[in-house]
Amino acid sequence: MTDLRALIDQRGLVQIMATHSPLSARLAEEAGFDGLWASGFELSALLGLPDVSLITMSQHLEMLGQIQARCKLPIVADIDTGFGNAVNVVFAIQEYERAGATAIVIEDKTFPKVTSLAADGRQELLRIEEFQGKIEAACATRSAPGFLVIARTEALIAGLGQEEAHRRARAYVEAGADMVLVHSKQSTPDEIEAFIDAWDGAAPLVLVPTAYPEMTLARIRATGKVGMVIWGNHAIRPAVTAMQQAFARIIADGGIHEVDKDIVPVSEIFRLQDMDAVKKTEKRFLR
């Protein structure tokens, strides 16, 4: 599996696509993304659950392990608040490294969290010192030298302003974070660009431009301070769009005779399932 730290050093900026299944991971790999975001939001959505710390670490690890077994891209694990305090973080890092993650993102919210972009969602943050302990625990526990610990601050999401966001980001870098993810729910990039302009920390930044789609890759690269961009929920949302449209057409048309013209053939699914390999195995061993 590719060393994500080396890839960032080589390219300066990497693109990470959200995933919730081995199938979405394989499609992201074929599209040319640099890595995968093992998304808690997308897995929650896949299971029909709100993203409020309802899925367990075991469920998330199972998804990550299945993806890792079917895809060669490096995986950035979204571990939310770390499943508890610093003691839980130690256990989580051990488990996620064993499952094949090459990086984790941990955020400074209290447990249980509420998804960042929910309107009027409860956004409570830990004390800085307590979250520094989580970062230090993660860094002390990792065994692979290329494993990245990314600290995510929700200060802007919580409406605490630029000064607090910078204070937290600097404190997390002091605690050992390799990168800092700063999040915003503003519909334009202004708030994030203001943070980037004022950022003088040693660690590169990570962006998730879900709420402010005008922040293009070219615009991000021009800042010179961002090492990773995560397209945070753009596997599950297009999938929902496609299914909603196809299902509605089948009902309206009274059958699949129209929609069948506009969807991939079964042979494409067979390709993604590696059915050719099954045929070769059958030919070799079934007698």
C-alpha cells in the first residue's frame, strides 16, 4: 500500500475520496484518486443511521478491512472523537493500524458527536488540554513511521471564531499532530481562506470543501498550505441520486425497459466483482 506521507511530500497536495464499501473504493481507485476516506458519515448513511456516534468501532473497522482487502489505495480513517478518552484512542490506533489504515483523523468534539453540517446541531468541543492528550496518545501508540495523525478542529463549525480555531490548531501541532483539518459549514470559502491566510503553523492543512464547493482544487493548491483535500461525502450522495432517479423511473415507466438503457450492463458489475478470476479458478481446479 502507498505511503501517504511520502505521497504528500512528493505531490504537495493529494485528493482523497470518500468511501463506504469495497465497491465505492474500487471505483474511486479506477477514477484516479490518491487515497480513500473511510467515512463515518457515509457508513452511517449506508446503514440508514444518523451520524451521531451510533456506529461502533467494530462496524467501522469491518468496513475498513473489507475495503483494504479489495483496494490498494491508502486509507484515511475517520474515527470521529476516538471512541472515548485517550485510553480509547490508544486501543483505536492499534486496531486501525492492524486493519490497514495509513492515517486517522480525530476531532475535538465531545462524545457523542453530532455531524458537523447538521442545521442547529449540537457542537460541543473538548478542552484543548484534553484533546492534546488524545493526540499525544495517538502519536505514542502508532507503530508505522508513515502513519499520519491528523487533528481536526471544529472551532469554526461551533462558531468560536478564527482566533480560537488557530489557538486550537497550534496546540494540536504542539501535541504532535502531523496535519490539521479545519472544517467550516459556510457556503462560501471565505472563512476557510481567512484561516489559511493567517496560518503560520508548521503542519500542512487538510480541507473538506463539502459546504463550500467553489473551493476548487486549483484554488486550494494556490494557497501553498494545504496538503490534503477530502471529498467527504461524494460517494454516497451520487449513489443516492442515481438510485432515487432509477427507482422513480421504474415506477413511472411500469418496468425497467427504459431505465435499463441508461445504466451499466450486468457485465460491468461482473468486471468489478472479478468474475474473470472466478472463471479461471473454475477452469483450473473444478474437475
